[in-house]
Amino acid sequence: MRIAIYPGSFDPVNTGHLDVIRRAARIFDKLYVAVMVNVDKKTAFSCEERVEMLRKVVSGFENVEVVSDDGLLAGFAAKLGAGTIVKGIRNSGDFETEHQMAIINSSLNRELDTVLLPADSRYMHVSSTAVRAVAAVGGDLTGLVPDEILPEVKEKLYRQGQNKK
């Protein structure tokens, strides 16, 4: 069985993330979408909120499961039986970062490979940072965030943007 893990902060999950999930779910028998918690990173959504949003978004995928962890990815992947890390890349900067992380993860777990999926051209401009920036000024998030979670993302991020003014 081919098991993979797609890690990220997913703060919030966006349409680019969903595209990577959709494509990876076709390649692997089992895909874990892992909300990785970095205690040093301030997020707009709690870990529980991010997990719940992802569960809504992937509910139609039979071979996808949402999990979370606050440890090292290489160890978590081994615990789940995943032999592959999936990462989406939008540009050369993403490639450099993910290539470096792939080398680190492989040094920590020799059984772990990384697959880099180039972004579909429709989603090359989409990032969680962009979603938060658009929301901070009350912009339209349609097409940036999956429809299933659009109302709750708008409500929370618009409110946070108003509090900054």
C-alpha cells in the first residue's frame, strides 16, 4: 500500500492546497493531510479549527484522513507508515525550500521520499498568506478558499482585519 503524508500549516486551507490533495489522492492509496503545529508560529486559526476545516474540505475523498502533530515530520510520517511526503510548489523559491526540507527529512528517515507537485496554473498565485492579506482589507475570498469553508474563513479573517484598523 502506497501511503503519503501532505503536511502544512493550512492557515487557512486554500484552493491550491485542495488541488494538491485531489491530485495526491489519485496517486496514493492513503493520504494523510497533516496539520503541523509550530509553537513558535502565530496562526490565525487554532489547530483544531484548521483540522475541522480540512475535514469538511476532504469529506468526499475516501482515501484521505486529516491528522495533526507538533513533532518532527519525519518521525510522524514513520509513525503513520507513510513512505512519501507530498508538497506543492508554486515557484522556484518553493522548490528551493522544499528541496532543502526533503534532504533534511531523508537524513532523519532514510525510508522517506518527497514528491513535489507543481502548482496548477490556476492556483499559482494562491497561498494562505495571500488569503489572510486579502481578507485583512475585506477583499473577496471567492476562488481562494474552498466553498465549503468560505463563510467561516471570511467571518474570522474579516473580523481579525477589522480589529487591526
